[in-house]
Amino acid sequence: MLGSWPAGLAALRRYGVTLHDLDGSLSNYTVKVVEAADCRVDHLHALVLVKSWQTERVAHQLGTCLSAGGIALTLQNGLGNDKVLEKVLDPERVALGVTTVGARGLEPGHVQFTGNGKVTLGAHPRLGGLVEWLQKAGFQVETVTDPRSLLWGKLVINASINPLTALLRVANGELLERPAARKLMAEAAREAAFVANCLEIQLPYPDPVTAVEGVARSTAPNYSSMLQDVIRGAVTEIEAINGAIVREGERLGVPMPVNQVLLQLVQSLDHH
């Protein structure tokens, strides 16, 4: 584990990581913590799981850690993380994936598992060993030729749910109980899906509104990662989510009024 949260890394060093399962059971796993200064160029696989605004820093750290024949797999939220990594590591050492596995941090060294899902990876010649490790760990892994459809599918849903839950400070399911919030969620989804359509990206579901409402319903008690960031006073990923959609809309000459407002409102929470 290479990271930048001192309390979290200290807990991992001393106690390992404790996973809280859905049935209340606890499992503990030993974790080797590596300091950036001591990271040698001999690692074949890297999972990039940081917030999108930290990707550039991590790319430079991986430049000293990842072997010439290695691969960095991004499973992050938002758009453009793979491009940031590629600028430092080169495209042949970067793979793109999407995960719908749910979890949230409880305290340093403790993680609550909140729901199973898939790990979907874009096909890459260097990913074979990592796919095998993920499967051995119990993850449901799928490989696709072009992961952009799944990436945008998740982006549309994140852009519709995350900023509203962060602004209203409610769990995902509450958005369905508030008519105005539900309408805004649907409009944000339609806008984002329209951009994807303009880019000739086929989303992994036929109707974005039905899809986003389905996710809000199935994850009703969950606090989105953006809401968790706001509660902790941390910087959010709004730039890589709604910001990315607004920028693509501007490039295409397509107005994105709802996503623009959500972007600016969450930016105002990030002012510190």
C-alpha cells in the first residue's frame, strides 16, 4: 500500500486492514505499507484507487515503482484518469477498468463492505496476471474490448447521484423520496447520456433515468463517496465527474445547464 493518509497508513502498518462484512463479521488482513522514497522499480502490477485529483501525483510516484513491463490499472471514478497516467507512464503501461464493488472507510484501518459488484477491465496484453489475482481474491472479473461504455455508464450515474447527495447531505435513496431532487437527478442523467450519445458511446443500459433511479434504489442506505468527502471536509471529485461532462458538452457545443449548476454548487463547498 502506497498512500498519503498518515493515520491510515500507520493503522495498516500496525494492525493490518479489518474488513466489516454485510453480516457483521470481521476479517483482518496483513498489509505491507511502502514509503514513496523506498519504492523500487520492480512492481509488475499497480491498482490506482485514489481520488481523481490525486492521480497526477500518483502517476509520478508510480514512475519510480512500476517496472518497465508492468501495468497500472485505474479503477477510479470520473473521466480522464487513464490519460493522466499515460502522460507519465506511457499508454502501454496503463489499463482502464470500472468497478461497482461498494465499500466505505469507517476509521483508519477499518473498511465497511457495502455491496458486491463487478470489476470490468479493458482488454490489455499485460493484465493477465492481475486478472488471475483478482479472481483468486473472489472478485467477479469481466474483460471487454472497449471499456468506455461502462466508464460512461458509471459516470452518468455518479454525476446524477453524487452531487445531489453531497449538497443535500442525504443517503442515495432519499433522492427518490424528494420530487424536486428526483427531477434534478433525472435531468442530470439525460444531459450526461446525451453527451455520450454525441460521442457515439453506447451506454450499458437503454434508459439513463431508469438506470440511475435503479442504482439509487438498490443503494438506498449508502452515502455516496462525494457526500463522504463533504462530511470529512475533503476535496471532492466533482471536476472529474460533472466537470468532465460539462467540458465535453462545451467542446461539442451542447449546453449542460443542470450539470453546470451541480458542478458550481459543489465547487463552492470545495472552496477551502
